[in-house]
Amino acid sequence: TRESLSLVFNSSSRFGRLQKIKCAIAGKNLYMRFTCSTGDAMGMNMVSKGVQNVLDFLVNQFPDMDVLGISGNYCSDKKPAAVNWIEGRGKSVVCEAVIKEEVVHKVLKTNVAALVELNMLKNLTGSAIAGALGGFNAHASNIVSAVYIATGQDPAQNVESSHCITMMEAVNGGKDLHVSVSMPSIEVGTVGGGTQLASQSACLNLLGVKGASKEVPGANSRLLATIVAASVLAGELSLMSAIAAGQLVKSHMKYNRSSKDVTKLST
Ligand code: ADP
């Protein structure tokens, strides 16, 4: 029964708790997709351990069953896959903000109507034309990769962690901008993996999410996921504004092709 599988799974860790198993059949083969809570860990090791226990238990119960591999790519880890975009993986986050008209003018140097139109034609329509899978955004993966490297996450998981749909609409009588990013597959942890490395753990400390949460296990990693989404939202606003204002190429020429010799600067 489901209860006995949960018992077997949960016995492998103080923090791993089985939530559900989604099954798909292909011919003679069964694919199982495990959903679990993992406290403040991203959970790859924890889930693998729990799943191994479940598989051992099932083989014992059904001796004619063959286990071909602990991972059958229905997870799906580090590959673009609709299952992550639709079902989510890791943490699913929606982050929204209202940007006042004067901020759009003075700081972003563009206007609300131009942003809304560009978002519709680029991030929604353009991505649809390109046949995007979770890529309905301007550059979520730039921000996800940077934050992942800085905070000791697994940067290879930026494939699905960067799935993001960016929405923009005019609000408050058309004056102000409502912007949101919806990201179903943010895979982060604040314990385990690269989070213990010196500079990465310093970064987590700076963000106030270092290590295991004392109050509620999982609170730190959930907060980190919201920080990732909020940073993506800021990045979307910045790049979309630069494109709407026609400054993308000009600013890259100015800042990206700096003639400064960086090696000399550091000595
Ligand atoms: P992952 O499962 O993300 O690969 P690790 O297995 O490297 O991470 O790290 C998780 C380890 O940290 C487990 O041994 C777990 O018992 C321990 N741990 C301590 N506190 C927590 C916490 N709050 N949440 C999750 N794991 C925790």
C-alpha cells in the first residue's frame, strides 16, 4: 500500500518525506516519479536513498520484477522535459511586483505600454513560434546560473530551474506595470552539496538562509527559491527595458567590449 511505501521511504532520513508517486507505463515497463519533501536539502541524495529503499522493498514483494535503474529519466534531472514544466520539480514559485509609472520612466527609461507589448510579442508569441519548452522569458537562466554558482547549487540544474514564464500587464488604469515570473522547477538547498564551500556559504549567510532552518526544516531553502525568483524578476525588468528602449546593443558595446586589461587591474 501507499502507507507501507511511505514508511519504507521515510525510514532513510529524518527529513525525507514521501508525498506522492506518479506512474507512467511504456509497454512492459513502469516509470515512477517520486515527489518528496526534503527539508533544507535540494534532495538528490536524500531522494535517491529513499527510492533505493522503496525499490528494494518492491523487489522483495514482487520477485518477478526487474529493477533496470534507479533513475529512468521521468524525474527529469538536467534535461529539458515537459514533465518539469507542467508538474514542477523542486520548488514552484510565483513572484510579482507592481512598478510605478515614474519608476518605469526614470529608472527603466521606457514606458509601460512598450514593455507590455514587447513581453507579449517576445516572451509569449516569439517563444511560441520558436517552440519553447518553459522558455517564455528573456533571460531567466542568466540569473539562475549566477545565483546557483554563488550559493553552491548544482549549476547543471539550471536547465529546468530556469523554466519561467514572464507576464506583464498595465494596471491602475493603465499607468503602472504589473510584472510576474512563474517558475515551477527551482531546485535549491541550503545544506548539502556545494553549500558548505567557503565563499558559497558566505553568500548564503549574506542572504540570511545559510544551513538548516532552526525553526521550520525547509524554510531556508524555500526562502532561497523565492530569492532566485525575485532576482529573475529584476533581471527580466532590466533586460526587457533595455530592449524596449533600444539600448541592448549599445550597452553591450560599451560595457562588454571594455578595453581594460582585467589581469592588470587585479595586480
Ligand atoms: P542532498 O539530498 O540535497 O543531496 P545531502 O544528502 O548532501 O543533500 O545533505 C542532506 C543531509 O543534511 C542529510 O544527511 C540530512 O540529514 C542533513 N540535514 C540536517 N539538517 C537538515 C535540514 N534542515 N534539512 C535537510 N537535511 C538536513
